[in-house]
Amino acid sequence: MAHKNIIQDERAAIGLPIRMVVLTIIGMIGFAVIVSSIVNAPTAPRPMYATSNVTSITLSGERGDTGLLEISISNYDGDPVGGCNVVLRDPSGTVASGGLTDSSGQVRIQLNNISLPTGKYEGYITIKTMADGYLEHNDEHFVKVIRG
């Protein structure tokens, strides 16, 4: 059996190593750009939650005050969210009040002269919270208001 030479034309192999080196360098640069963009991507906003010292308020007449509502804002891990804007709105949507949480995530807000929508005997105070780095939190049923 005669021995056959696999490479019969060596011209195809000339310059092959340098081409492989160049393509490897270009590939590594592309990979570095992709990894850099993933590492430097902004973090997703985190959720936050609001709780109050009361769950319901009873109005003795058509209108009334809530008294001081002590509101706590915390993140998913239960850590306080300081510097959070908090806005409360009464059930009729005519009275609003707001405040800013302290470093312990606490704010005290009072809604004066609140009312229920005409013909309704119950409704809810709504809350909206906003802070940098967090998702906006809205709760349409934050504190129940009952006409007594």
C-alpha cells in the first residue's frame, strides 16, 4: 500500500496561525465587552411595603379626622426605607396629605376633615410611596374608614 500525503498543497496553511490569533483576539474583545455591559447594568428596583398602626377608622358623622397615623415603610428584607415620600388620600379623594420617612422608615401623617363618597358607609384611605431605588408602592385599601 502506497503512503499518501494528506497535505498536497501547503499554500492553504500559510498564514493560518496568524489568522487564528487575530480571530481569537477579536473574540476575546467581544467577550470582554459583553461581560462589562452585564456587570455594569443597573440593578432592578426593589419592592417596598407600608404598614400602619391602625387598620380601620370610624367616623362619627359625615366628616372627621384620622388622628395621627404612624406609618412604617420597609423593604423586602424588613429593613426601613428612609427618605421615602408618602402620600395618603381619603376615601372620597378630596383630602390628601404627605410626609417623608425618617432614617427608621417612620412617618406620622394626619388627614383632617376626611369624608366618604356620597351614599357610601365605608371606604379606604389609599397610600402611595416613592423612593429612589425602589418600585413605587400603591395600596388602594390601606386603612378602612367606616361611618359609625
